[in-house]
Amino acid sequence: MSNDKDSENLHYDLNTGAKIPSVGLGTWHAEPGVVGQAVIAAVKNGYRHIDCASVYGNEKEIGVALKELFSTGVVHRSEIFITSKLWCSDHAPEDVSTALSKSLEDLQLDYIDLYLIHWPIRTKPGSKGLTPEVMAPLCLPETWNAMEGLYASGQARAIGVSNFSTKKLQDLLSYAKVPPAVDQVECHPVWQQHSLHNLCKSTGIHLSAYSPLGSPGTWVKGEILKEPLLVEIAEKLQKSPAQVALRWGIQSGHSVLPKSVNESRIKENQSLFDWCIPPELFSKFSEIHQQRLLRADFAIHESCGPYKSLDELWDGEI
């Protein structure tokens, strides 16, 4: 897709037949008190995908914003794509449906467009955080079977995973009756995920990129938008580094989920469809040094939990 003038590419097709918008609003680290207004601003500026998760602690406020948007006729429910995620403490099969019901209640929705297993990590039911004492043995086949039940019931129009390595995604495909529609992962010019991209393309799974700008303003370290080659290409195209990073993602074939609560940046992050990165500049992205930013050291414990090293969590993709 690197040289496609895909100005019409506002969506990607999922293996369910549904369409996922190519740009969504990320809501991780969007504080209560501002996230609702950010959602309203985003939808009024053309966004049709809102990426949520129960652990973000802001689904209730997002639900109030969505209700306002629907009731005032700004957008119909059928026109917007909402993602949420199953937290690690709800992996027990009997807890999966309850967890989605809670998210649907908070978001004031009858169904979710996409429901993801947030991490390939399990913690004890009712626990908070990811400290050693709350780690529990994995039961991913059983969890996925419960996710398939949500898909069958129509409560989740599509199901998928997040933070799954190439190997973990292959493992899931070996036992899934319903293949995942999406793997949502860290992906940006400084962490391009070639191996995972290749698997997703060959198996009909859509890759969706969180932190496509490197999560500035959070505890995740990394100055993607100051990457010299990205800045140089942005200057040549008379675009911002953020726009070029997002456009790189869309031309690579994946959806992008930039997070912002600033309306001018929300607008800028959506202005991606009337221009493209030409092939001679797109090819330069292969020269950028690769580095995973969200390494998830919090999930590594010598004696507790399934992963004793980052290498085990990411299966070498670090």
C-alpha cells in the first residue's frame, strides 16, 4: 500500500464483514473531566471510531458523551465504531460476559463493535494492578471461548486481542473457532512490527495501532515525533510530524488510534486523506532505528505469573 493514493481509504474491512474506521480516538490517559468533551469534539470533526477500555476508568464519562451525540443527532449509533477491552482480572470464563456487560452499561450501549482481550496476562478476579501477588495462571483458550460466546450472542460484533506477539497470535489461531478480527498493538515508525504485519495480512487479521505517536505526555518514554527522518519528511511534505507518522500507518495498511484531548490536534490528526507520502519518501522509513517503547516491565516477575522475562512476554519481539 505504500504508494497508493488511498484518499478514499477511510475504513478497512474486518474478517467479520464489518468496516473499521482507519482513524480512531484513543482514550488511554484521557482524564475524567476532559475525555467526554474530547469524544464530542472528535465526532463533530469526523472521527467515527472511539477506542475505550474498562481499565482506563473513563467509560462512564464517554457513555454520557455518546448519549449526547446520539440524542442530539450529531451521529447515529450505526455510524460509529466503539472498541472496549477485557481487563486481566476478568479472564476467568465466567467473568468475561459480566465484564462486557459492565462496559456496555457504562458506555450506555446495547452492543460493542469490537471487544479485545487487553493483555495476554491474567490476574486474580477483583484485583487491581499487575503486582506479583495478583498474578494468576493463564487460561487463554478458555477466555477466548467465552469471547466467542459474546460474538455469537451479538453483544460483541467483532472480537480480537491486544498486545499479542506474532507467536501468541499464531497460538490463538490454532485453537480459535472464531479467528480474531483485530490485534491492537504498539505500532509507529519507530516500532513498525513487520513480522506481525506479515502474519496479520496472511491470516486476514487487521492490525490496529495504539500509541501511533508514541504516547507523548504519559510515562511511556520515547520521542517519536522528534525522530530526525520523520521531521525531515514532514518538512518536505509541509505536514506535521504527527500527520506523517499517522499517514505512514494508514499507507502501511493499519488503523491508527491517536489520543488527544486538544481540539486543534484532534482536527490535525484526522487531516490525512487528501495527500499521501510518495514512494521515494515512504521507503526511507525502513532506515529508522526500531525500538519498542511500551515494554511492559510491570508484567515480568521471576516467580509469579507466566512471564519471567520480556523475551517470554513478547516472544523475542523487543
